Amino acid sequence: MLTYFIQRLVYVVPVSLGVSVFCFLLVHIAPGDPLTAVMPIDATAEQQAAMRAAYGFDKPLPVQFLVWLGNALTGDLGNSIATGRPVAGEVMRAVGNTLILAFAASLIGFSLGILFGFVAGYFKDTPVDRAVTALSITGVSVPNYWLGIVLVVIFSVTLGWLPSTGAGPGGSSAWKWDVEHLRFIILPAVTLSVVPMGIVARTVRALVGDILSQDFVTALAAKGMGRAGILRHVMRNVAPTTLSVVGLQLGYLLGGSILIETVFNWPGTGFLLSNAIFQRDLPLLQGTILVLALFFVFVNLLVDLVQPLVDPRIKRG
Amino acid sequence: MTDQQGTDLNASPDRGGPAQPLVIARALKRYFPIRKGLFGRGKGAVQAVDDVSFTVRKGETLGIVGESGCGKSTTARLLVGLADIDSGDLIFDGDKLGATLTHRELWAGVQMVFQDSYASLNPRMTIEDTIAFGPKMRGVAAKQAHAAARDLLARVGLAPERFAGRYPHELSGGQRQRVNIARALAMRPRLIILDEAVSALDKSVEAQVLNLLADLKAEFGLTYVFISHDLNVVRFISDRIMVMYLGEVVEIGPVESLWKKRAHPYTAALFAAMPSMDPDNRTEVPPLAGDPPNPINPPSGCRFHTRCRFAEEVCATMKPAARPVDGEAAHMAACHVLDPRSGHTMAGAPGLETADA
Amino acid sequence: MSVTAETTMEIAREEVSGSSRGYWHEVFRRLRRDPVAMACGTLILLLLAAVILAPWLALQDPVTGSMIQRLKPVGTPGHLLGTDELGRDMLSRLVYGGRLTLLLGLLPVLFAFAIGTALGVFAGYVGGIFNTVIMRVVDIFFAFPSILLAIAISGALGAGIVNSLVSLTIVFIPPITRVAESVTASVRSLEYVDAARISGAGPLTVVRVHVLGNVLSPIFVYATSLTSVSMILAAGLSFLGLGVRPPEPEWGLMLNTLRTAIYIDPLIAALPGVMIFLTSLCLNLLSDGLRSAMNVKD
């Protein structure tokens, strides 16, 4: 068990390193000179060379990578080309808002997904089951950026119940847990929750159906165990796989929120990314991707570490 | 392009003459490294086959027996060149594999029938295609190969007009194993390794397939290495029997001789575990208890000493050499009891089976 | 015992085609009995026919519009599905837009299927150090949520159809490689592969005849399950301004440019999304149907 934890922890190192290499190379696969944006148009050849040296672009790639990595490890992700401000600060401000949105969306998506999946798996091959199955396949098929627009049309434009953009009254981007702010998060969170809800419902339904059809459940029922007891058994057996799917989806929520944040002008990393794309602000793009990917690695690690604790089968492994 | 294009496949010729053993296995070793730790660095190895030597004579059937995990199957895979030999020599009719013999040349003379009749047939191929595949790979024209495949199907008892176009899942286990035998025969080998080839079959089907094997052996002049955990079956089909324990050979000898006297305590225990049809012929030796030890760290000295009734100090310290049993050179066993100079208190005793009674 | 490469290949081809007949026959027989999959398949085929035959369907110009005809509602004579914010015919733009969306959605999966299968089968069959290197690189790509990866590569490469194709292909290579590697490794350990090896067939022939035939269908089913994601991602990239550039019609891009119109004509603004949604739903249902139809052996 301990060796598993240590192995899993150490495994994070090469993966994180690979992720860093990928993010570092992003700027270098981009067409054109990364300095074009900051270079004066009439710069002489010497000025250009001086500039290149100042940014370290005259050194070989591996050296550039090590310098970049060293800076990144000390929290320096370079400066945004568009604003000139440090990328790290911009990303950290935005990440908070993205996490709040992802948290709200996972609360909705996972609870409904698990509930629906459980009900459908328990009442397999009934109309309830078919309705849930239809709902979950709709959930995974719907382009959520479009769903966001539809919800805005219905609840903001037509009914006027909820605000359509922003994260708070008066364009505030500082989140507070009050009713005023919560009204702003409802639409984006619901939109974002649809895909994970569909996937989680699908997984849980299959798991519950599988376990209920197994011999040991029949044996428990034959031994006179009540419905509640059997349900407890089912839950214990469904938990580990559900947890790993939930963990994976949690990571995907961070990525999926990019488009949703654009639709709702939510001041998070997605909004930052779409600005970076629009202004071809490569350092900002690179920094944001790096932080999000490392966060995803971290979430996966957490899930892998927690999973054996809830899995009755591998406890003694 | 080969000159065999358009002709039938010929069996590889007998080169060494009848006296040359078909196979000489000399000190074969095969270790499987255990991948553990972060960077897959080896931490010990499973000694699947450790220093195994034996010969297979032309035209005989050598039976190999032992508990599961004793290295029987790995030995089979070494003989047929599917597993790499870590050290030791494999000599096929006088030619050493890797020196004067390539794997392709070895496969022209040795074929194998596997235990799992289903997994050894490509589910996407009709059985005729499966049988014809090998000869075509060796340059036989498609037409000839398919004609030969249908003849072989008939020979193993599957009417080609009914079976040729079928897929493996449309056959029974016994029928599939007949196909596997036909597939091996199609390559016109001189040696066929049968790795638990009848173990998964029903008893009645097993008997039919065994009879078929005996007929084919006579008809095609084959040599068999027959691996099984079922002593009755091995006795029926074999001329000689080799007993393996934890990757080593503990006893080898002609069937009658071995049946009369089980010189190694492990052989005795193995035979004792065999259900006897005759109530008067009860064995008094208690069967083996427990599982074999971990092959990653095999016991020192004689590997059997941890489970042996006669184990003494010498057994844990010294590895016994193979010695003739009762002066019969064809019957060898590796046990200190057989060696008068070993220091074992029972050394030189008339024999274990009788010593116990 | 040497056989020329051509003969070997001939044999291989003959074997594969000859052997697959029974299997595919069975798959289609099952698929025909699945009404949902059949309906979805028909819809996808109709859509494909429409977008391929678009130039011959007597549609209006999808690119030039008329400023006085802006945002006409659905059902306007001459504009069956209305007009967009620049007065261009929506029906025509939806059909032509489907061309690019489907192309950008399906081609990356196809490319990734080819590349991922090659990598995964190689890694799974050869094993050893090659396997370790390939699969560890794949692990690194798994550290990115797919949409983040697509946006990262597209964002760095810049907008454009080719860049969008490249980035989506890269997104789908790792998962397909992983599936291909694991099916290949399990087939590799089956005894019919051993039997083929000891028949003297070279590794390429063994892979082509005995491995590919048995791993392609599971990999293919997996790849089809990615098509809907790929299409949503492709449209999403255009929606972010990373895929197709205006005035070229593409569903994701149309959805973006029509966002301003949601206060005037919400139905028109929602139409491109409806198309993405329906297509992706059909792709998912068809893939599910294919998955159960291909489970011939259990």
C-alpha cells in the first residue's frame, strides 16, 4: 500500500516534466517570431539581436527550457504581451474564479449524475431507465457552448430571471458567496454540469446494473437482507469506479469551462485564454495552459491516492 | 523465389541418422525478470527453467510431468523457439539453434499444439485458411496448400466439405484441437510438442484425440514431446517420462522402469496423488501438501527439501546430482538418497517406495 | 524457404478479406435490427450527401448577403430558414457550414485512427523499450483535458483549417494509441499468434494477417465513439475564433457570429447549434449501436 502511494507520487514528476516541456514548446511551434509583438517595427539588426539576447532566444532550446523551467518553478511565468503584467498573477486571479465555477458545476453534475445513474441502474429496463439513458446521451452529445446560449435565451432574454454575463453585479470579478453573486453562477454552472452529469450517470447506471446482477447480491437477498442493506452493498462496490470517473471529469470541467466562460464572460482562465488567443499573447496562453494542466495532474493524483481507501477489494493489496 | 513454389511441402530430411537424438537440450536456462520499482529495474527473476538437460530420441514420445508452474510449458516454448534461451544449447538433429540452425529452420522441423484450443486459432479465419497459412508462408502455392489442408482435415477426422469453411467458434473443443493438430501437421514437422493438448477436453474426447495422435505418429513417422499433468495420459502415450519440479528435472526414465520404481521422493508423491483404478494397488505414500515454493527464491540445495519427507541437513545445503537408478543408465534421478557418499542417513537404502511400506 | 514480399502480401490480403466476410456479415445483420442505429445512420448519410452535393442543390450563395435582408425569420419566402446577421441565407450556410464542420470533425479522428493504430500496434506487438517510450509520451498527453490540449495547440499555431485539423489529430492520437496498445498486447499473448510465428511468417505478416484483423474492429469502434467529441471540439475551436475564419460558413463560427442576434431572433441564433447537437447525437447513437453489434463473441 505504502509503495503504491510512493510510486504514484514519484510518477507525478516525469509527467509534470513532460507537461512543462509541452507547454514550453507551445511558443516554439507557433509560426513567426515570438518577439514580433514586442519588437519595434523599425528595429535594426543589432537592436533585434540585442532584444533576442535579452529574452534569451539566442541560446539553444534545451538551455532556454531550463531557464524557463527555473523561472516557472519560482513562480515567474513571464509577462503578458498584451498587458505587460506578470502572467503568474493574471492566471492566479483567474484560476480562483474557474475553480469556483467548476466546483459549482461538479456539485450539480455529480450529484444529479450519481442519483440518475443509481435510479436507472436499479430500475434497469424500465421507462425510468430509458429516460435517464436518453438524458445522459443527450448530455454527452450537446455542445455545451450552444446550450449556454440557449439557456441565456430562455432564462435571461425571454424570462429575465437570471443575469446572462459576468460573475457579479456591476461587472465585479471578485467572487462572494452571497445571493447576488450566486444568481450569476447558476446559468454557467448548469451549462457546464451537463456533460459530466451525462457521463457519470452512464457509468453509475452500468455499474449498479452489473453489481445487482451478480451472484453475491442474489445470495444476500436469499439470506434475507433487506433492500436498504443491499443498497449499501451496491454503494460500497460502486464507489471506487465512480470516484475515478468523477475525478477525471473534475479535470475535464477545468478544460470544458474555457468555452463556457467565453459564453458567459466569466472572469476565469477560459476568459483569459480566449483573450490570449484573440491577441496572440503566447506567454499568457502558455502560462494558463501550464497551470491548468498541472492542476489536472494534481487532481488525478489525488483521486488515485484516495481510491484505494474507498475500494474494499484492494485494501490489503 | 524458392524451387518449392507449386509443390507440396516436404518434411525436413533426417540428417544425423537414427542414432543422433532429434533434440538435445543442454543446460537450458530461462529466467523471467521481475519488473518492479519505478524504472522497471529488475528485482530478481523467476527461474522458470533452470539448468535443464535431456534428449529426445527419434521416433519416441517423451512425456513431461509436474505440478503447474514447474517449468513444463516454458520448456516447451524453449524447444519450439518461442521463448529465448538465456543460456544453454538447443541442438536439433545435430544443428545448434543460433549457430548452424535458424529459428525458421527449426520451425520447419518442430511444431506445437497448445492447450487452449480456442486461443490457438485465429477467430477471424476459417479453419481451412488457418491450416493452409503456414505452408503458404513457406512458399507452397495457395492451391496446393488448400488442397493439402482439406486432406489433413479429413485425416484428423473432420469432413472437409462440412468443416473447411467454418470459424473456430463454430466447432467443439475436441474438433478445434483436431484442427490444431492438422495445422501442426501441415508444416510436415518431425517433432510435435503437445503442451497440455488434451487436458481441457472431456475424458471421452480426450481418448479419441490420444488415439488419433498415436495413429498419426505411426503414419507420419513423428516424434512427440507430450506435456501433461495427468500421469495416466502420459503413461498411455509416452515411451519415456521426465519429471520436473521448480524448473529442474528431478527424474527421467522409461515408462515401465519409472512406474516400477519412483526413485525421487517428488515422483513418488506425484504418483501417490494420482487416483488409482485398482483398489488393491493403493499407494502408501502420502500425497504432497501445500503449494510449491516461490520460484523467485527457490530453496537452497535440493529444491524439493522444503516438502520432502526424507529431507535432512545435506538436502538443504547440497544440490544432488542426477544418478542412475539401480544401475540403469536410462533411468536417472537427482536425490541424495541415491548417492551412497552423500551423507544422507538413508543413502543406499533399497528404495523409497518399499522403504516406507 | 524464401518467399518474395509480393507473394506474402498477396497471401495476407487474401487471408484477411477471406476471413472477415463472415464477421462483417454478422455485424451488419445485427446493426440492421437496431432501429435507433439505423435511423441515425440514415440521417448521417443524408447529411453527408447534402454537404457533398451542396453545389448542385440550387442553394443561394452562402458567403454574400444583402444588408436589407438581415435576420429574416424562419419561413421567409426565398429563405426557408431565414437569414443571418449579414443577410445571408441560413439554409445555404447551414448546408455549406456542415461541409467544414463534418470535415473538421471527422478527418482528425480518421488521421488519429491511422496514426494511433500504427503506434499502438507497434508498441503492443514489439513491447520492450519502444513500448515504454511510446506509452510514456502518451501518458503526458493524458495529463491534458482534451479541449485544453486542442486549444493549446490551436492557440499556438493560430487560426485556420489546417491548424485546427492538426491540433485535433494530436488530441485524438494518444487515446487511440492507448486502446490500440492494450488490445494488441492482449492479442499478442494469444496462442494463435505464437502458432503463426512458428509457421515461419515474418513479424510484418503476422501483424497484418493475425493481429490487425483482430484488433482493428475494437479500435475502430472506439474511434467512432470519438467522432462526436471531435465535431463538438472542432466547432468549439471555430467558436473561439481558432478554426475556420469568416466569412467561410462553419457551424461553430456561425454560432459565435450570431450571438449578437439572440435578442432579435433567438431561433436563428440557435440553428447552427441545433445542427451540431443533432449530428453529434446521431454519431453517438450510431457508435453505440456499432459497439453492441460488433460484440459478436459475447
